Amino acid sequence: MSAALTSRRGLLKGSGGLLLGLWLPGTATSAGEDVGQPASLATTAEFKPNAFIRIATTGTVTLISKQPEIGQGIKTSLPMVLAEELDVRWQDVRIEQGDLDPAYGNQSAGGSTSTPNNYTDFQRLGATARLLLLRAAAAQWRVPEADLTTDSGQVVHAASKRRIGYGALVPAAARLPMPKADEVKLKDPRHYRLLGTRVGGVDNAAVVTGKPLFGIDVRQPGQLTAVFVKSPVFGGKVKSANLDAIKALPGVRDAFVIDGTTDLRGLLPGVAIVADHTWAALSARRQLRVDWDEGPYARHSWRQFVQQADALSARPGATALRRDGDVTAALQGAAKTVTARYEYPFISHASIEPQNCTAWWRDGVMELWAPTQNPGAGQNLVASTLGLAKEQIKLHITRSGGGFGRRLSSDYIVEAAAIAQRVKAPVQLVWTREDDVQHDHFRAGGFHFLRGGVDANGRLVAWHDHFVTFANRVERDGRSQLVPGSGAALSGDEFPGRWVPNCLLEQTPLECGIPMGPWRAPGSNVFCWVVHSFIDELAHAAGRDPLQFRLDLLGSDEQKTPTDGRGLPYHVGRMRRVLQEAAQRAGWGGKPLPKGRGRGIAFQFSHRGYVAQVAEVTVSRDGELKVDRVTVVSDIGGQIVNLSGAENQVQGSVIDALGTLLHAKLDIEDGRIVQSNFGDYPLIRLAESPTKIDVHFLKTEFPVTGLGEPAFPPLAPAVCNAIFAATGHRVRTLPLSATDLRWS
């Protein structure tokens, strides 16, 4: 090993790892060094061309999955990209979950970014390893590299009919220098044998047989159990607690107050109880008595918020996010106008696996085992809160039993770490279901006050949305300000902004002390319902077909930029195609359905994906709803990585979105969340799921993107528009349980 590679920087470069991003052949370091051909650091026992690939002399290929697996299938799909370019058989592959490691670069799983942020780089990593194996065989056989091909883990020389397995090439390949970037050629997609096929999840067998995979399954020698009790009112602090009585209970090791912080997304104040086992911890919790200082938000209620929002809607002073043309004049001159008020509540993520983390403080190192979507953020929060260096924190990523954005937050991780600092043993913190529902980082509620107008030709000419949203008061740069929660800020580019000649989008913040966080398809999950429900209202007011009304609104331009505040291009042509394809496949415009049955349509550009949905529903005379069929057409780029996983993501999005539409609601009284468990916060049941979900993908020439979120938003408006078509009832308040659907 050369002296230049003995440093930490050199080690990462030589192993082909990630240093402030993905290192690939032919790149240079921040110091300007040429690392196009560093000496290999791999041993001859294994070929390690980069941080994600290991090939043993037996031919076994081990691939590292660096992104957290939260049910989206990334632990299977990203290794598939490596395996395809490496040209190995999937049955010869072993997958390992990577822990938090700077060599892997960004390891956050959220916003449907895991695939688009890694796809191209992983292609090149696999292709680079394949090229090195080809070169090792060419040198061994003394034939031109161009005369060789690969086939299922073997290098093939067609002229002589020779074949050699990758395992036999390990010693030679391990000694080769890295190729330059322009020497690496990707496979022609026409020759793919793995990508685009159906591949079962690598953890499927372990999941269905109950093997320990999840954070809640972690067990360490001498492990203790902890619970952490926080104020039922957000922002509350501990005044006193019966700690001595709790410490005297059987099985209790310790009980103590953690002062915490005022940051609603950080380490909140509370009482920790550490016990020998779960029963002792929960029994002690039931006997805990805390006198709380409930703070400034103890009087907040949803009823109060509704009254404030209605009052604010009529007051001047809202922040204008977009102002095109003259909305007032356009409305006055419109042939038809519609006014509507839309309302939706706060809701919980309701992951099946509650928040949990195991922490062990020993020898100056905080070792963590956590089901997290954002391990780097968890490490940072623990370091800043507890005064540790990042190097003192070792974080193992476990599989998560659902995330939906909740595990992008790290409050449960820092709670476990703060407790572990006081305990001379590994300690596992597990939230109860009540903790999970009542101390979530919630999807924000909201109120939209809308006005729209159409001209004599039935075209949309005026759009006004005054959005009353929720915001937390925070201290920034020495001053107090209101900051809307995640997904609770409307963008001036939100559809149909930029499509309507006279458009006014406004926003007014409503202060609350409720912590808010990312929730599946943040913003889009509610804005799509509001926008496409109101578009439907305007289409019917104009006497127009809702599909054609939308197509006319989109227009014929191929591209409009930017879109939803993320700076991503909105390709109108792509949206038109998914919309038309969904309508055609659903039989839109065919034989009219009888009263009580209806179809509704909606679309959304969300997290780089273009999705349109048509829902067909039946509503009985006594108001019972059944979703008979949902047709989904998606454009997520030029390659479906795992067809099985992609279909699963779309089907899961549809079912999750329908459950949210039907049931999800949290009541707020005296600063508290009223609901506490699945008895009063129900999830969708099998009988309520759609009878049929038709999933279709358009393969286009655009970059590959993710799918965990794009298919979620259009479901709610498509179903609500179908309900209107079936019954004449317009749904303007969520969840559906708030609307009487009976008809005669």
C-alpha cells in the first residue's frame, strides 16, 4: 500500500467509496488529486472494487444496501441495479444492510429520492466492477479485452468457448487499478435480464416467519427496558414527580427527570423509567404521578382553530404567494363562479412498529440501533443535544416497520441516547401505541377558502386560494417567527398556478404548539385533494367533461418550470399522456353509470413522478361506500427497477390513501390529542379496500425516479369526485366519516 493511501481520505478513495458524495473512476478529490487510477486496497481473498460490492473466491457476491428499508423495497431494488450491471445471477447475491457510514454518502430515505439519487451512480459502480473482471480475464488468457463478454457471473471468450467464473478472477482483479471514467460502459437496457422483472423482497421470508429484523427486535446482553413519559400538552415541562415511589417498585432500576428543550422536534422534557423488563417498566408507568407545567398551548383546541381560520379568511393581510392578472375583475366577468371551503385535520403516521431505539453508552461511545429513515440526522441530533462528537456515535440501521416520513425525525433516538447516558447497560426505549399517536410529528391540518370562475366557453379564467395553515413559533437569528410545518406551506407554483391567467394564491399562518413533520407525499397529499376537487366543481359548473376540462387547463405546452417549489420541471406532455391513458383504460366517457355509481379522475406531479387515477365507486342509498376499481397510470421514467416492488408501492399507496380518506382524524382538546390507539384512530380494513387496483406504467425516455409517494395524492380527489358523480354529494371536509353520503 502506498503512503498516499494510508490516510482516511486515501482509504476511502482506494476502496471506491463515497466521500462527500459518490466517488467514481476518473473523479478528483477536493484537493485536486487525480484518483482515476489509485492502487487497489482489496485483498486477494475478496474483490472489493468499491464500498458496495464484494466478490469472494467462491463466486458469492455480497452487495451493500445503504438506504434504510422502511417497506419501500429499496433494500432489494438498489442492489438489483448493481447486480444487473455486474452481470451476476440474483441467486448468487447476498444483501447486507449498511450501517451509518460516511463512505456510503447520503443515507436518508425520504421524498422518494433513494432511487433517483443513486440509480446512475450504482449503474456505474456495477459496470466498473464488471470491467475490472473482464480485464483480469483478458490478462490471464492473453486475449483482447474487446473479445470478451460476461454472462451470469462468468467471463466468456466466444472464439475459444472458454468461460471463467468471477470467483476465480478475484485475486487478479483485486490487484488492478481503477479504470478511467470514460472507459466504463453501461449495459444496453435491451440486454437487461434482471431490471424490470419481478423480484421478491430480500427480507420477505424473514418477515413472514418472524425473524428478528426490526428495531423492536434488537437484543443485547444485559439489556434493560425504558419508557419515557412526556407532557400530554405539547411544550409542557415537569414540575415534580413521585420518583422515589417509582424507584422502589419491583424491577425498576431508576427513574429520573430529563429537562429537555423547547424544540418540539428535539428532546422534550419528561420522566424516564428504566426497568429489568417491559412489564416492570409499564407497571411503574401506570403508577407514575407527574405535576406538569402545561405551558402556553394548554387551551388550544380544534374547535378554536376552526373559528380562527374562518375569521382569518375574511381579513386582509394574507401573504400573496402568486398574483397573476386581476382575479377580482375576472370573477366579476365570469360566466359562472364557484366558492368553496375545504378543511382537513391533523393526522398521525400510525406506523405499525412504534418508535423505538436501543442505546448503549460505554467506553465513551454511544452505540445505537434504530429503525430510522435519516440516520445522519439522528447522529447529528444526539451529538448536538448530548455534547458528543459525531465520531462518538455509532448507529446501526435496522429495518423499519413503516415510516411514511415519521422516521425522518429523530426524537425517539435522542430520547434513548439521553436515557442510556444515565445507565450502565444497554437500554431499549419502546414507545407505546398511545405515545406514538399522541406524540407524533403530525401531518398538519389546514383550511382552503377558494373562488373560481369560468368563461362562456367553459374555460377556467380565475382561481383564488386563501390557505390558512398551521405554524410553530421558533427563534431564528435572535427573533421570534412563525414557521409553517412540513407540508403545510403552499407554493406559488402549486397547480394550477401558472396555468390560469388570473390567479391569486395566499397563505395565512395560524400559530399552534403541535409538532409537525413530513407525512407521505408532504403537501401533495392534501393539496391534490383540494385542487382537483375544486377543479371538478368548476368543470361541472361549466357543464364540461372533467377530463377534457383538465386537458384544456394543462394546454399543449411541453414544459413549464419550475413547479411545486422544488425547482423541478413540470412536463405537460408527460402529464397529458398519463391522464389520457388512465381515462382510456378506465373506460372514461363510455356508457353512463346508473345513479349510485360514478367515476372520478385526478392527477398529480409529486416527487418527480407523473400519476393519474380514475376511481369507480358505488354508494348505496344509505350512504355506504365501496371503491370498486382504481386505475393508476404512472410515468416514473425510463426503467422500472423491480416490477413487483413498483406494483406493490402503487397498490400500497392507493390503499393507504383510501384509509386516510375514510378514517384519519385527530381531535385536539385542551392542548392534547384526544385519540390514543387504533380503537379510536382506526386504519383501513380489508373489506374497505378497493375491489380492484389496475396498475400501469408508461416507459419514457426520462430519468428514473422513485415511487413511494407519487401514487398517493390523486386517490382522494378521484374517489371524492366519483362520489359526486354517483350521488351529487360534494366532499369538502376530511375524513369521509364527516360527510353524510346517503341519497335518494
